[in-house]
Amino acid sequence: MKHLIAVFFIGLLSFSLNAQEKVAKIEFKTDVIDYGIVEKGADGVRVFEFTNTGNAPLIISKVNSSCGCTVPKKPDGPIQPGETGEIQVKYDTNRVNPIRKTITVISNADTPTVALKIKGEVIDPSKTSVLEKKNESVMEQ
């Protein structure tokens, strides 16, 4: 009976070691996208590109944003080892303000949670700043 338990235990141990060898790995080209200065109403779509550098299929289960003004879109199916994929992010550029948002990616990769960031500033070109008006005389305004 002891031999049977020992064989069973060794079998389970070797099975768990084999299961750990196959793992998906997600590697992004960049984890920050800088929009720079964009005008109000401009195209707010940007793309985070990644590669599955592991040896198992990568499944992205969830992609969240820190704000409702940023809408991320995850890939539909699994990304096979060596293949590339993308996470599309759309920021609402009708909001005039600095952009500082985080997109959280949850997957079956060896690092299951990855934080991506977008930054930049949306400006309204129809509105001039106080500094620009300062150079004009009161009579010219």
C-alpha cells in the first residue's frame, strides 16, 4: 500500500511539473501611449501591440479602464505562441483636459495582471488662453 501511495504521489508531482512548463507570456511593445497634444474631437483611438512569447495559448479574459471616458477592446480569441495581438483603446477627445488613464489587462499569462497607461492633453483650439490675450490691447479685443 505504501508503494502505491508513493507511486501516486510521484505521478501527481510529475504531472504538476509538466503543467507548469506550458505557460503563456504577454510582452507589450510599450506599456505607455503618449497622445501628445490633440485637438478636441480628434481621433482618440490608439493600439497597444503585444506578443505571446510563451509556449501556451494566451487568453485575455478582461480589460478594464480607470474611467468611463476610455473604452478598451480586447482580442476575441486566444493568441497562439509567437503570435501578436492588440488591445484597442478609445479615449473621448471631446473632454478638454489632461489625459492620465490606466488600462488593466487580465489574462492567463505568467504575469496575470498588466497595467497599461495613456497620457496626453486635449485642447480646444477655438478658445485662446489668457496669456495669448495678454499680448493684445484692450481696444483690439
